Amino acid sequence: MLSQKARAIIFHILGVFLTLICCNPSAGARDYNDSIVLKGTERTYRVHLPPSLKRVDKPPLLIVLHGGGGSGKQMERMTLGKFNTLADREGFIVVYPDALGRHWNDGRGLRRYFSQREGVDDVGFIAALIDHFLRELNVDRKRIYVAGMSNGAMMCCRLASELSERVAAVAAVAGAMPSRVSWRGSWKGERKATTVAATEQRWSFT
């Protein structure tokens, strides 16, 4: 039989716990690792689902691409989870994919990177991810976005060219369209491409 003091302590702890849940905008959010198989190869990624997802019809999808040598989990840490915080507030899904060999095949053809040397189909990977989330979580096909940094930024630009019919906008940070990637896009209307570059602590936007 618990003493009155012990019961009071337990109720106090439960009260604090419930208060934290109610006041935390990320309460109910889900984070998990998953994978799909593309051309016989397992491709991995990390997902953040906002707590409001069950109440949102056709949520937007944001795919965030890490830089060279990184990973999806590292990209999530590097951005301090801010994309997740924004997703919780605005009700969209964030996906952090992993490149094979930690580098995206952005089209530069650099043989020192496994993905570029072996011709890894990263455009196909992102297209397959989009298909997966359209099928499994009913994302809005008109609000699919890609952001990336460095090598991930160059991959964004390649996607802007080669998946222009599926991606509404891209944001490329510290990277631009590789010279070996030809523009094949057919973006119309509100589709946008934004690049951000930093030189000697000065930022430029195009």
C-alpha cells in the first residue's frame, strides 16, 4: 500500500509528464528509418511524420538531401531538426534519404565517388521515394519539394532537370547545376528553383 506522500509524488510526476505532452508541439510526431529496394539494391532513408498527419488530407512532402560524405540522419542533426519543427507546425512530411557511398550521383561523373563511378540511379531512387509516399501516405503530388546542400544541392538541380514534372520546387544550398547535366526541364507556372551560395560569409540568392 502506497503512502499518501508516495501517491502525491507519483501524481505530481504524471502531471508534469502530461503537461510536457500537451505543451510540446512535437508530441505525437513519429520518426523512423525505412528502406525500399530499387534494382535489387536496398536504399535507406529517415522519415519525420508530423503529429497532425492523421488530420491532414494530402500532406506536402519535403525531401532533404545531405552533402557529400554525409547521411540522412546527419543532415537531420546538421539542420538541428528545424525542418521537423517546421513540419510539425505546418503539417508536412520530411524525408532524409541516404546516398550510396555517402555521395549522390549528381551527374558530374567523378570516378572517386562510388555512386558516380558506378552510375547509381539516384534520380530513380528519388522518383521511387515519391511513388512510395504517394501510395502509402497519400501525399499531395502537386506539393513535392526537394532541398539539398553541396553534393545534395547539385543533386537537387539534376532533379529539377530530370524530374521536373514531379517536383514543384527545389532549394539548392552551396551547389549549382553540374555542367555535365543538360537542362531537360519543362517547369511552368509556379514551379521554382532557388540556389543559395556563400562566399566569404556573403550570401547570394538566385
